[in-house]
Amino acid sequence: MIIAKDKLEYIVSTMPDNVDVEEVFDRILLMAKIQQARKQIEEGNFLSEEDMDKEIDSWD
């Protein structure tokens, strides 16, 4: 997973002076996952709601 340096700087700059390291990692991971999901959507790599419903129904 890749995240841009400016996104890291934003995450760190919006946090309080003292922060739990796990929270920093959680926010970085969340931001990277959001960026990855947006890229997949732009590339058309996602399931429609109808296809998702079919996929979930197949789990039973």
C-alpha cells in the first residue's frame, strides 16, 4: 500500500502534540485504504450494488 507524503504530513499536522503511536498508524492505514479504494473506483474495479447483493446471497 502506498500513501503520498503530503497525506502523511496532513495526518501528522492535524493530530495533537502527544498522540498514541497506534492511532497514528491506524490513521495512516485508513487514509491509504481510502486512497486505494478511490483509485479502484476510478478504474472501474468494483462491484455494483446488485452484484454485491448476489455475492452476499451466495454466502448462505
